[in-house]
Amino acid sequence: MSEADGLRTYRGKRHFDRTKEPSGEHPGQHGGTSDAGDEPAFVVQIHDASTMHFDFRLEVDGVLKSWSVPKGPSTDPRDKRLALPTEDHPLAYETFEGVIPEGEYGGGTVIVWDRGTYRPTSHDKKNRPVPFAESLEHGHATFELHGEKLRGQYALTRFHGREEKSGGSARKPTWLLVRTKSGDGSSLVRNKSGHGSSGGGTPDPRRARSALSGRTLRQVAETPDAPTWDPDGGGSTPGGGSTPPTRRSSTRSPRRTAPTRADAAGRASSPNGPTARTRRAARTTGSSCKTR
């Protein structure tokens, strides 16, 4: 199947005069992670649509093979994540981040949570390498991720539910996305921010920050075209640069400062100061006692 045929479903679901998603009209147009001759790219996007989910995408034969992962990819080998196949996406979608208008297919906010490259590691029973597209067709593919947050060995395995096996459902087969081991063979588990620890699992999607812009879903939704930033530094560029997000001005009241001696002396010498009022009250009380 050609790249154009692979993207027919993708294009048929979208109105590119209304959404800023890439149309994929330029074959081979890449998002920027992988150059010719390098390892293929992968991207994980968080999509706050009708339901919050993660989109897991792998570059295969000129397109991004895509799965919707409701709970997101886990860094814990004990977790088995359900992965539902979706339509192929163009390579340029690797860097898409923004707001899909309400009423459009997939309407909602998208951020690039992680991106990088991957190395196919599938082999047959005789330990011979198997092309990645072929391993997907067979229903089991292994690969090693080299991302900013996700690293190590993963596997995608297709399985069929009871209804599908009996022919009672036209739904697409479902897959499992599982972390197997890290690149060095250990069972490394990274923390919620994806930067490594003995903690577990998957980030909170509403608190997670984009690997592309450093912003959260809420920040992208509020200002989708605001300047973005690169943690490694650099100049600012609207929608894809590297300026840190500006801090919001504080809404707290000014902090009260302790009174100085000069302030205390001024209040005491004032005709209406606290010391003067105390003295007048004492004289009044004394005179009233004498009349009793």
C-alpha cells in the first residue's frame, strides 16, 4: 500500500481549512526527529478529546502507525496497556501540538509528551531479523525506544477478543503495549515526569509537560500560539521556539513589614497617637475617682 493510500482515511476524516493538523500532502515530509538513514521516529501525544488518552505512533513505511492508549504507555513491565489501532498519520504529525477545533474529528487539545527514535528488534524463531512492518502484520513486534522520557524495550502484541474470534464483532483487533526491559537489560522504571527513578508508571496527563514546548494541556488550550521553550536554551519562536513560559504575576497581598522606631515615635508624638490617647484616658479616670 502506498503512502497516499495509507493516509486516505486520515484525510477523509478532517477538514484542513478548519484544523491546523498537517494534511500529509507532501510525501516523506518529516516532523524533525529522524533524518534519512537514521532510526525511524516515534512520538507519544496526549490528546484531551472526548476522552483523555495517549496516542502512540511509530514510523513505518513512510507513515506513522498509530494506536490510542487510554492509560498511556507505562514504564513498569508489570503493566499491560490496552492499545487500540487508529488510522495512519503523516510523518509531519510527529510535531503537531495545538487545539483541534470543536466539532472537528478528534476536537480537543494535543501536546507532544515524548518523541525520539526507535530500533526494531523483532526476530523469527531462527533469530533472524524480521522487517518491522512484517512483524506488525504477524501480530507481535518488539522495539527499543530512544526517547526523552521513554527508553528501553517495548512490545506490541495483537490479540482477539471472544466476539472477534466468533465473528460477532466488526471491531478492529486490539493490542497490548508492554514494557519488557531497558536497553541494558534491566527493568528500569521511570517516574511520572519520565526522568527515571524507582517510582512507577505513567504521568498524570493534566500535569504532564510537552517535550516539544514545555507546556501543559491547559497552557496550550489557553494560548495555542504562544511562544514555547526548549529546556536546553535558545531563542524564542512563536509556536515552536525556546523561551521559558512567563510566570503569572502574584495575586497575593503585599507582605506587611514590621514598624520601625521612627514610625513608633511619630505615632506617640501625634496628638491622636496611641500614647496621647492613653494619657488622656488616665487623667479622666483619676478625676472621676476624686469626685466619688
